[in-house]
Amino acid sequence: MRKNIFFITLIIVSIAAPLFISNNFILRFATDILIFAILASAWNIIGGFTGYASFGNVVFFGIGAYSTSVLMSVSGLGFVVSFLLSGILAAFFAFIIGLPVLRLKGHYFAIATLGVAEAVKALVQNLDITEGNSGIYLPPPDLSVDGIYNFFFYISLVVLILLLLTTRLILKKKLGYNMIAIREDEDSANSMGVNTTMIKSISFSLSGFFTGLAGSIYAYQQGFIKPEPVFNVLITIKMIVMAVFGGLGSLFGPLIGSITIEVISELLSSYFLMAHTLFLGIIIVLTILFAPKGLIDVYGNKRSGLSYFLNNIKEHKV
Amino acid sequence: MTLQILINGILKGGLYGLMALGMSLIWGVMNIINIAHGAFIMIGSYVTFFLFNSFGIDPFLSLVFSVPVLFFLGFIVQKHIINMVIRAEIFITLILAFGIEIFINNTALLIFTADVRKVKVAYGASNFSFFGATIPYVRLIAFGFAILITIFLFILMSRTKLGRAIRATSQDLEGARLVGIKVSRIYAITFGIGTALAGAAGTLWAIIFPVTPTMGGGLTLKSFVVTIIGGLGTMLGPVIGGLTLGIIEAFGTNWFGTTFESLISFTILVIILIFMPKGILKSKKE
Amino acid sequence: MRLIKTLSIFLLILIFISGSNGLLFPKDIIKIGSAISFTGKHSRSGKLYIDSYNLAVEMINKKGGVKVGNKNYDLKIIYYDDKSDAMESSKLVDKLISNDKVDFLLGPYSSGITIPDSLIARRFRIPMIEGGGASGKIFNKGNKYIFGLLPPAGEYFKSTLEFLKTLKPVPGSIAILYADDKFDLSVGEGTKKIAEKMGFKIVIFEKYSEGQTDFTSVLTKIKMKNPEIILVGGHTEEALNITQQVKELNINPKMLSLTVGPSEADFRKALGKDAEYIYGVASWSTQMNFKGAIFKDTKEFISVFKKKFGYDPDYHNAAGVACVVVLKNAIEKAGSLNREKVRSNISATSLDTIYGKIRFSPNGQIQGTSIVLQILDNQVFEVFPNTNKKAIYPMPAWKKRK
């Protein structure tokens, strides 16, 4: 019930917000937060619920971004079509690459996905159709100035809501139970007759689909993209950190994580031109040490104050 | 020309091997993927640069400094940070190492600025001819050091009490505890050795290539590839992996062009992971 | 519920802080915005521009500011750190425009970041002057609001090729090596086109990945073909690596010329004696002497700059200063802060600056060519088209040097 109220309030506030905010930067900033929330929530499907920590999810982001660019500027398609196709292509790639890679476990899976992302980046840097490492333009949206900012805000919001609804739906169905069963103990899930390969592939593809959509929005918003920024491993790290910071394996955790981290880092960087770069590293270390279950758990846990944080350490140290 | 390419590949491969040695050790013993490995290499390079620049200490000699400094640093990091979460889910340590890497890199950017530094020794680029191929002295000496350090580590791990304790801990944690090994300490020492090796690699790197605070990321990725090719759990793995990667890269970039270097190495990484995840040395025994 | 509360507090803080920036300055100030790299991989080059922008603004304000009609305005730059990240940068340009309500924009560093930024400048019709991106891709989309002070990348080596034509005998074979980012891609392809038209034979034409450290592979190929001339389009770090590895592999071209590197103090410091005889190109060098607009001439600029920042300025710095000067001049000519008027005055610029005479092509990029430099006695000299010192050609072989 609490979750429902939270969800509905959030939707209403978000939809109404642009009507009261005339400042385009706030909208743009909110859009960036939404994009990261999509990335973190999509990572949560494969990393949080299914238990496969992908360190290469940025590859779907990059594929989404580049599909949109190529489809729009080379094939001359409209944005909506390119947008959907980008998501589908990213999902398809996730499915294909998932077949061999999802057989690996733990660190090997993490490194393999990271390797895939780096390999695809290197490939895009060498392809002619993507104009190599020199970057590619997208046609600008044919809208008024305010229209542009509203458009990107709402489309990101729609994708995020869809993603959260889908995740919620899945969690209530058999698919969700199976995903969690794989996370808890893959071997026994397998022996209980769960088709783990299929479940993992679906989970990975879903994650890829939404990440690809986010990449597509990003590319169209930027108007020009290069391989290095859209395949940057730091984006993967950011999505994982946001998911962990908010609360892994919970529906709203990643959303909360991305809002908090983006807002804090924006505040810090406008006041400390240089020193703010230390923030991300510090927050990762502190979160992992003291609150690895994220903000959601900090609020929801019975323990409070110092003893909560110390207990986390006690549980995991050697 | 083929000989020259082969030599280029082998000389670089030795350095790759040393770079991956520390990563492979830490991974094998504690099941931690040290993403910050490249950042530690970078610190090693800066130690060498500053000793050379401020006191005129020969870069090869500065191994004596960079190795202990990095050992100490790694010891502290493991003892006070990573040991705290080592029993959490596997990716927790991975993301923690990322946090440490980001922190080190950005601190280095603030302290050293992004200026490109170079250790400029008098014998810098001197070379000799060898059956028509040209061999730079520094690269050859660096290669020699890399092999020497690997042998030294091999002896340390197989012949000393410490080495046996480390191996015991990696094979059977509870068993090691029962016979009175202090696991947290062994872990800290192992991590320290790993970063000390990174420091040594950093020193050798700084003699051949320029140094910047952002150089670490790419080296971490290279170390991954080498570690995966060689496979975990043997001292020979990183050496073989390094030489393999060095030679494949040298020939590959010669045929396809220099821009294909990362495409080649990461394709190898993914293929090896999928088809022989234990590395090329062990694949036959499976 | 506690969560919602906390979140709303966060949002309130954000709105409060982002909204308040615009009110801090008194009215007689022209606000210029720049999102540029204070941190990250471009922070080194970013700093060159930040220093220059600051110096130019300081000098202008000291000399009475900008005269619009009969009122004097001071210039004030609002900076944000783009973290060397394109997404961050374009967001910050949005912030400069919507929150800080800046009047005009100065550019960031590197073509990859300049393009998304310039698209936002166009969206709001705010002129942006930049000195950190020279790729043709910035200017070929008909964006009327972006102006660049670096000459077209494709023509960087034109003066060098002309110089080669004056030699006797004219060298026959050239190797071209270039990084695969936008800027150097244009350098490589442009150079090839011009060289072939002039009748040179290109024996190696190869690109490498931006940030590459090991060049032994391609240099081995070059050694086999033994070209007389090696031309390189890349960045400082790569330039250092290439020069060292050319020596390591004992390759002895008659000329080794690099776009970025030789003109910078860092390069000479890092390579020491090995930097000797290396050729370079630049749109500007410290030996040139131009009459300036806010400085008396280039000489004065150099001495003021060195005193303030403690390093030798290079063409990045001169271009950075010129960006601000061009803007000041255009505002004064326009006689108002109206952005359209200022834009057309920038476009019509014809101004003597310490960076040289500035005029823009219709696409917004500066007209002008580059000059040939050579490092002689650890200093940079212009050797062509003006001969400040006689060029040493061919470069002595590595093993024959003392």
C-alpha cells in the first residue's frame, strides 16, 4: 500500500512539475536524473533481481544511442520509429550475447560483459557507418525551445514509469519468482525444473531493452555523439552505484539512488569546481562499507543510528 | 620485419605479464578483482617520476622505493577497507575497488594535474641492431626486470613460510584459520604484494612511456585480458598471457592497423572467457 | 513517508540554490558563461583556456571594461566544470543559459564537447566563441552561432607541404600518421588530399586510436618503407610517445613534424635533447609579433602572461585571449547587448589581435593558415613562411647527434 501511494504521488508530481517550472535547466537536469534512473532500474533487473552483476550494461546504452543516430541520420527514419527499434536492437543484442555469456558466473560474468562492452566500443570506433571515432550528428528535434525540454522530460518519464510497472508486474508473476530463485541458488532452481537459461536471457534482454531506450533518448537530446562517452565504463559504474545506493533488489531503490546521487553531485560541483571529483569515489566506498543494502534498508531497518552501520561491517568482515 | 614485430610483441608482453601478475595473485587468493590495479600502477609511475625529477634517482633504482611504498599502501587499503566487506556478495568488492580507483585517480588529478610527465634518462631511447631488427635497451632491461620479479615471486610463494600461508588461505579458508593463520593479516599482505607488483610495473612503465593520472584505466583492462588468457592460480599464467597478448597485438595491429588494438584484445578476452574460462594453460585438462 | 519528506527537502534545496545564482551580480556586468574542463582528461588543455579567458577579462576590466553606447560594463565569466564529459557539458550550458542568464558563451576544449554545446547555443540563439575545436564537423552544419579561432584542420600541414616544395631536392615520399578523433581525422585526410595534389607520394597513410601509447607496430611499417618525411596529427602524449619510439627504433626521417606538441613547453621539457630539430605546425607562435587590441602587441602579452602564470603561452592561450577580445569588439561595434546584433558583428570581425588579424569565413571558422615551426636550441622558431631562423633540413640522424 505504501508503495502504491509513493508511486502514484511520484507520478503526479512528475507529470505536473513542468507546468510550474519555467526553468529549462531544471527540466534538463530532471531529464538526466530520469535517464540515470532508467539505467539503474534496468540494471536492477539483471543485477538486483536475477543476481547477475553485469559490468557491461553500458553496451546497451551505446547500442541504443548509435542505433538511433544511424537510423535517423543515415536511413532518415523518424525519431519514434528509431527509438523503438533502438530498444529492440539492444534487447536482441542482449539476448544473443547472453546465450554464451550468461553461462558464466560471478566475476567471470562481470568481466565478460565488461569485455563485450569494450569490444563493441572498439568496433564502433572502426566502423564507417557510425563515422568511426569522429562522432555522428543526429537531426535536431523540430520543436520550440521549451517544447524540446518538455519532450525529453516526458519521454524519459514515460520510459521510467513503463520500466517500473513492468518490473512490478514481473515480480508478482512466476517469472519474477524464478529470477529471484536463480539469484538465491541457481543450481537448486535448475533442479526444480526452472528453465534458468530462458529466464536469465529474458531478464538480460529486458534490461538491455530499457537501457537501449535510455541511450536513444540520450543521443537525440545531445544531437551529436561519440563512441567513448556513450560506451564509457563509468556509466556502468554509475548505474550500479545508484542501484546499490538506493537499494538493490527493491523496486524504487535505484530511482531513489539516482535522484540522491545526481542532486548531491550537482550541488557539490557548483560549489567546488575541482574537489567535487572526489565525491563519487568516496560515496562508493562509504556506501559499500556501511550501507551495502542501500538507503531503502537504512530507512526500513529496525536498527538505527551507528549500530546499524557497524552491524553491516560486522557481518561481512574477515 | 617479422622479426622486428615479434621482438616488439615479446618486449611489450613481458611488461603486460608483470602488470597482470599482481592482479592475478589477488584474484586467485582472495577472489577479488582489483579494478584499482591500474591506479596503483599509476602511483608507482609517479613515485619513479618524482624520485627521478627531484633527486635524480635512476628510474630502475627507484624500484627499491616504489615497491615498498605500494606494498604499504595496498596493505592499508586491504586491512582497513576491503577486509571489511570481503564476505559480502562477490560484486560488492568489485564495485568497492571501482570506488577506490575513482578516488585515487581523481586525487592524482588534483595533486599532479593532468600534465603529461616523462622520465627522461640519458640512455632513454638508445638501441642496438639484432639481425636487422632494432632493440631499444630500456625495453630489453625492463623486460629482464619483469621476468626477474616474476621468478622472485615464484620463489616467495613456493619456498617461504609466508608463501605457504598465502596458498593455504586461498585453498581452504577455514582450514587455514584452524592451523592458526591470521587470515585478515594474510589477506592484507597478499594485497600488499599485489600492489607492490603493480608498483614495479608502474616504475618500468614510466621508463618507457609518459605518465598521466588517467593512464590507469586502460592498464587495468589490459591486465584483465592477460589474467584471463593466462588463467588464475599459476605463476606462469600471467607471463604466458602477457606474451600471448603482446605478440597477438603486435601482429594484429600490423595487419589490421593500430586502431584495432583494443578490438583485438577484448575480442580475445570474450572468446577465451566463453570457450576456455580457465585460461589457455588449463583448458586441456578440463 | 520519511523517504518522500527527505526527497522533497532535497528538491527544495536544489531549486533554491539553482534559482539564486542569477541575482548575485549588479547590473553593469556582462555575463559570459563557459562550461569547460577543470577536471578529467582534458583538464590540462582546459586550464590553458581558463587562464587565458581570465587574463583577458582582467585586462579589459582594468582598462575600463566594455563600452556599450556611453555606458561601461565589466565582464564577468561564470565557469562550470564539465568534467571532460560531453553530457555534463551540454547540461551545464543549459544551466548557464537558463539559470545564470548569461549574455554570451565561450567555448569548451575539444571538438567532441564543442559540438553538443554549440547545438544548445544555436537553440537559444546565443553566440559562442571557441578556441578549442578545429574540426570541420563543428562548422559544416550551418550553425550560425558558433565561431572558431583555430584554422581548418584539413589545412594544418599545408604550409609544411609548401615548405617542402621550396627544398632542393624536393622530398619524394611522405608518411602520414594521425589519431582517429574528429580533429586529427580532418588533419590526416586534408593533408593527404593537398599532398597528392602537389605531387607528393604518400607511402604510409594510417590512423591510430586516440590515447594510444605503443606505436612500435606502425613505426615498424614506416621503417620498412623508409619515407623521407613523417607527418603526425595527434595529441601531446602521443607526440611524446611517437618521438621517443622513432628514436628507439632508430628511424631517421629527414623531417618529423607533429601538429600538437612541439609548440608546447611541456613537450620540450619532457623530451629534452631529443626534441631538437623536430618540426611542428601552429596557428601562432611566440615569435610572431602582432599589434594587439588589449595588449600593445604580442611581446607584451607574452611577458604579462608569463609573469602571471609562470609558463610560456602557446597558440591555445593566444586563441583563448582572442576569443574574449573578439567578443568585446563585437559588443562595442553593435552598441548593444542584443545577441543578434552582436552575432552579426562577430561574423563581420576584422580585428588586429595578439593572435593575428582575425576574420571569419562564412561558416564561422577563422581564415588563416598555419606556420611551420622547428625546435632549435630548445626553443621554438618559425622557419616558414617567415624565416626567423634557418631551418635545419634534413634532421641529423639520431646516432650522429652528440
